[in-house]
Amino acid sequence: MATLHHSPFCPHSRFIRLVLAEMGMEPSLLEERPWERRDAFLIINPAGTTPVLVEQSGLAVPGAGIIAEYLDETRGLGLSGRRLLPETTAARVEVRRLLDWFLVKFDAEVTGYLVTEKIFKRFMNSAAGGGPPDMNAIRAARTNVRYHLKYIGYLMSRRKWIAGDHLTYADLAAAAHLSCVDYLGDVPWDEDETARDWYARVKSRPCFRTLLADRVPGMAPADHYADLDF
Amino acid sequence: MATLHHSPFCPHSRFIRLVLAEMGMEPSLLEERPWERRDAFLIINPAGTTPVLVEQSGLAVPGAGIIAEYLDETRGLGLSGRRLLPETTAARVEVRRLLDWFLVKFDAEVTGYLVTEKIFKRFMNSAAGGGPPDMNAIRAARTNVRYHLKYIGYLMSRRKWIAGDHLTYADLAAAAHLSCVDYLGDVPWDEDETARDWYARVKSRPCFRTLLADRVPGMAPADHYADLDF
């Protein structure tokens, strides 16, 4: 059985948990606190980041985007109609463009700030960067999330799913990142109904269940967080 | 003929120029100043970043990592022994791990700071974020580059090329990023001879020639920048 080294509120880990669940894979989960820079973890991923998928063979695959490519290459064909990276060239470009949008751009502008400042810093000691949240970073993220939500609404007004006619990695990456922000109550859902409808649709999928059950110790989620008809 | 929208000192654009040259492709080059957010450019890449490869068919492929995957899928098999993404699963994971290392991590910790502060800000107006360089950002980048150089030295003490036995995307991405930092004189080459030898080897390849001829208006490169035996 494969093992996934993850952190429950790391959005990249959440993305891979969704992907694995959609593919019907149930790896054993091993929780990392990446900021502790555990030696054995740095050996399997020198970058020290979650997630890392370790196959039974011992092969370690680090990083959300890399795991997504790896899973498509090793299991994609077996999924046929449920494949999360489409087959045609132009559709693959579009999925990867949006995957990168959420894993890199949305992360740099929104999730990275909010999750670090509001969640991770609670558990880091001061040497690792712990301490009170930087309100400027939080304010920047809350401003930035609005145009991303509008962009999702724009895409969803023209398409069935974020990258086209089918559910793909792009939907799962976007939803994984938004789920972290939503736990913190920082998604202004009332500003875009189309984006909200799409998120409700992804959130209702069975793959989302275990994510919605995770809790930050000492910090309750926003009221509507686990509500499927929010 | 394909067109590459690029910016001469954008390290991601440089990476794709090296890749295209290694593949024997000669696209027409179209210079963008991404901070100007040109409308026609935002249509082909809503993220507003360089590079974007536009095929003669009109298909726009935005983003260095996405272009690399696209080129491997559409031209990789024709390259046989000179393919830049290897064929076996474990080797592909390693190339993608290191590609991500340089395109995302090295960029966030080194190149992004230096190129923005020292080059791009000279040409941005104040509304776009222009102005004098932030010396804290430059200092952080100069500290960070040292452990990256050491990591390259570590890898090269065990391997023929960065990701294994062959030249891959990982070498070209690392060299593209380092070339920007080297123009600015901010690579402490004397701290790692193994890393320097590897860079001299990549820099001597024909693909590097046109990159080394580019100049920032009003700003000469470091003395050894274009010297192949530095």
C-alpha cells in the first residue's frame, strides 16, 4: 500500500488526497509538520514540503504537481472516462494551465498567506517562524481571493467544469485550496453565485468527506464549512 | 512557425529558449514587458506571465513547466536520445522534482527577488511597482543562492548531469535561472567548484549563445558573464 506524507491543512496535500480518493486509492496517511524539518522526511523530499507519495516499491514522489503527473502516467489509462488529465493536447494544456494557476498563483496570492499566518504559525515555535499572525499578509490574501473567485465564476459561466466538459485536476486543485480558505471563513461566497454553485458541486463528492472532517486543534471552522448546501 | 512571447531576463523565458534551441526549434521571438499587462497578451495568458509559446495553429501554451510538458508530448519521441524528459517513471519523477525546484523554489527564494528588484523595477512605472530596489529582498536572495549552489554541487558530485546520466529539463531550468543571477554578478561561484564546472559545461552549449548576447539597457553584465571559461 502507498503512503501519503501530508499535512491536514496544507492545500497541496488536500489536492492529492482528493485525487487519490477520486482514483479509488486509499493510501495510509502519515502526518508531517513540514516546519519541523524532520530528517527522515528531508531524505525523501529535500525541499521539505508536503505532500509526498511513497509507493510500496519505495519510490518517493514529492510535490502536488509532480504526483498528479505521476499518477496520470501510471494509473491514468485505467480510469478511462474518469481520467483527471484529458487525452487531447489542447485540453491537457488547459488543465495544466489552471492546475498551475491554483497550485502556484493562488497559493502565492491567497492560501500561502492565510494558512501560514492563521494555522501553521499557531504550531510553530518561534525559531521556525511561529508567533502572532501578520495582519498585512491576511489583508492582502482577503483582497486577492476576490478576483480569483470572480475568475472561477467567469470560467464556470462558460463551462461545465473549470477546465472544460469534465472534472479534472484543475477542479480538485481549486477546491482543495478554497477548502482551506473556507475553513477560515475567508471566502466571500456571496460575491459570486456561479463560483459557489461549482464549489458546492465538488464539495458534495465522496472524495471530499474525510477532508471536511479534519479540524485544527483549538480552532473551529466557519459555520457553513462542512455544510453541503451552504 | 511558432512564436515565443518572452522577456529577455525572465528566467522562465530563458529556460524555454534553451529548450527550444536544444530541440532545434527556432520560433520567432516577441518581447513582452509582463508588468505592462498588454490586453492582447492577457487574452493568450490570463496570468499575464512569460513565456507563452503560440503554435502556428493558434494554440497558446502558457508557462514554462506547461510548455516543457507540451513539447515533450508533441516532439519528445522524435528526439530519441536527446529527449529532455526521460522515459522511465522514476527518472521522470526526478527530473520533474528538480524542474519544480528551480522553476518554483529557486525562483521564490532567489531569481524572483533579484530580477524584479535589480532589472524589472528599472523599467516599471511607479503604478506597476517601479522604483528603487528593496535591499532586504536583494540581501535575502544573496543568502539563499548559496545553499542552492551547494545543492547543485552536491548533486553534481554524484551524477553526470543534475537529474542523472543525461542532460534534461532540470539542467536547462537551473542554468537559465542561474544565468540571470550571474548577469547581476550575484552567484558566489568560488564557493562551489563542482557547481561551477557543471554551469560552464551547460553554458558552452550552442543553445546558450543568444542568451549570453542579451543585454539590459544601461546595465553591463558581470565581467565573466559571457566568458565560457570563467
